[in-house]
Amino acid sequence: MSTIRIAAPTIANKGEVIELKAMIQHEMETGYRRDRFGKEITRDILKYFECFYNGESVFKAEFFAAIAANPFLSFFTTATESGTLEFRWIDQNGVASSQSVELEVS
């Protein structure tokens, strides 16, 4: 299971460009390491991340084997209306998680 730390404004002016930051805390495993008994540790990485603003995708990323543990993402969008910013991510095992932040636009 992974969690996310989000840095996003809760209030913005209409038309303002806002920065959204997300750090997904996930115990990444490359699949190249072995445990203390010599058995290969199964690969477990994040595969997809997407951010939705009132249901519309504003940013998405696909991750591959070289992604670092606890990836940090920073991206921008324009505040157009009050609503929900939803952050979703899926690991290679299909485990999906999400977290939302409310944004008030004046």
C-alpha cells in the first residue's frame, strides 16, 4: 500500500496558474535484489499516476523500472473553477489508490 503527500493550494483566483506537488510514498523494489537467503525479491514499482481537476485529466505519468523510490512530481494547471483535485496512482500489481483536495476559486 502506498500513500501520497500533496502540496496544493486550497484557494486560488480564477485564471491563476497553480503548482501541484505530489510525493508518492511507495516501497519500490527493482526486482534485482535478493533477500538474506539469496531469493530474488519480486519487483514492485508504481506504474501510473494521474491528476484530475473536476474529472478532467490535467497531468499523467507512466513509470518504468528506473523510477526512484518515493517519486516526487511537480506540475502546473490553471484554476478555472472551484472543485476537486484528485490524485490517482496504480502500482504494477494493479493496486490503485487516490486522494483528493478541494480547491476554492474566486
